[in-house]
Amino acid sequence: MTRRIQWVALSLATLVLMPLTAFGAMPQSASLATAAVGSQNNAWGNGIATVLSRYTPITVRVQPYSGPPAWLPLLDKGDTDMGLISGTDALNSYKGIVIYKQPFRNTRILIIGGTLNVSFYVAKDANMMSVADLRGKRIPTDFPRMPILKLSTTAALASVGLTYNDIINVPVSDLQGAAQAFLEGRTDAGFDIVGSPNVAEANARKAEVKFLSISSTPEGAKRMADIYPGGYPGILKAGYAVGIVKDTAVLTNDVYLAASKEFGEEAAYEVVKALWNYNQELAAAYPPLREFTRERVVSLRATIPYHPGAIRFFKEKGIWSKEMEALQAKLMAQ
């Protein structure tokens, strides 16, 4: 009898000391890494955080960084919970290629959201309509704080057969630096995400702006994809957003809401569930989030693995196919 009492006491002590996460308990708070304040990426993050904080037990805090290279090491160790990242950046960082010196293998997709549409923009009255018209012009380049932007600007130029050697290089640090250089007249063109607050500010202060078209021909698309894997030409209809004054071809990439592998399965499940159940409220929180639709959350174009918590939810909804299971296995084996 004494031994039995001792065993029960020991078991109770073990339960008391065991971490709550062992039972799948929800964390009270979680962090969401985004790009700098003023960027489209940061605005997306704030909209997502609003919905998640309202409809899950988790208070989501947005943490701005200069770019994924600044927060991916933290996410890889589980020190940051979630982050917004493009499919191309996710692929390069997962494999440790191109701009990344080491692989970050612990990034997992929660959902695939909208699209990241980028191109160069100029004053609306400028005698330019295509990126090809930037030859000999002053252009923001380098982007050391957001190296993926050097790839995307290089790819956009390559689509029309241009390189950095064909333009006047104006080194900037990141998107904020590019926006400031354009506002100060140090460049003839800016470079940013369509719908970005930076572009809205430029539109208000520069008597309107317009985005320039990349080449959407098969040849142009191939030149672009060779530099920027995962990127493809997207056609935005006139009036889609500030600066889209006519149908415009832009460099398009899918956006992932990703999480650390260390982010609990139950927490990941609840995050995905909330974004699914309250999908329409994303656009209410921030209008450009209207592209984060249910139809896009699972995609055979995924470049890194999904989180187990997300997969469990998608299986319950019947949208996790045999093809997705095969893709997941392939991505995990990379």
C-alpha cells in the first residue's frame, strides 16, 4: 500500500512538473515576424494578427524586421513563432542557397496566402510604360538589409533583357530606403510591392505614380524565373491598386504565413482554423488581405513543407490530396 501511495505521489509530481505544451495547451502569446513598418508585408501581418488575436486564445504580436534574413535564424530556433515570407525566399532559405549561407530547415507553412506583386514604379507623367524604359535611368539597387530584393529587381530587369549594368545604380538598404530615395528625387523609379503603403505615400506626394510592366512573354518569364525561382508574371487589371493605371505585368510570388517547426501542433491547428473560419474578416482588417482566400491555402506550388498542425486541419476539410502528401514527402526529403 505504501509503495502504491508513493507511486501515485510520484505520478502527480510528474504531471505538475510536465510542461503544459505536452498536453497541447495554447500559448498565451505568439510573435509574427514581418518586414519593416510601412511595408505591405507589415500591414498584412497586422491584419492577420488582429484576426488571430480576436478568434484564438493566442495574442499575436507583430515584430517588424528588416527582412527574413534577420528573423529566420530566430524562427529556426523557435525564438520567433511565425513569419510572412515569399515562396522564393522560403525556398532559398530552406535549402541555404543563393543569398543564404546556411539552410534554415525548421520553417513550415501554415497557409499560402495572397500574392506578392512587385515591380518598378515611376511618376505617372513620366514617359515610361515598361521596365525596358529604365535603361540609363537612376534605379534603387543592392538592398543589403533585404537581399531578396536584389534578386527580384535583377529578375524584373532580366525579363526585358536588362541588367544592373544598363541602369544607373543607386544603392539603398531596403524597401524603406528605396521609397525615400524616390521621394527625395535621388532615383527616377522606385521599387515596391503593389498595394504598399510606401507606394500610396509616393502617389500622394508625387502627384500620382504608375507601375511599369515587366515582360510576360515566355522568354521573359524564363529569364526571370532563372534568377528568381518560384516567381512568375502576373497580370494586374487597371485599377487593381494604386499605381496600376492600366493592365500591368508584374513579378508575382506566393506569400506564406509560416511557422517554426517548434510552434506547437495545437497552436498551429488553431491558427489555421481561425484563418479559415473567419477568412472574410481578413479583408475587413486590411483590404489587400482579400487575396488570402480559402482556395489558396493549399498549393502544389509550395516550396517548403507544411506544418503538421496545418495538415491535420486540411485533412479534416478534405483538401489535403494524395498529390499534396507526395509533395510534402518530397519537400521533407530535400
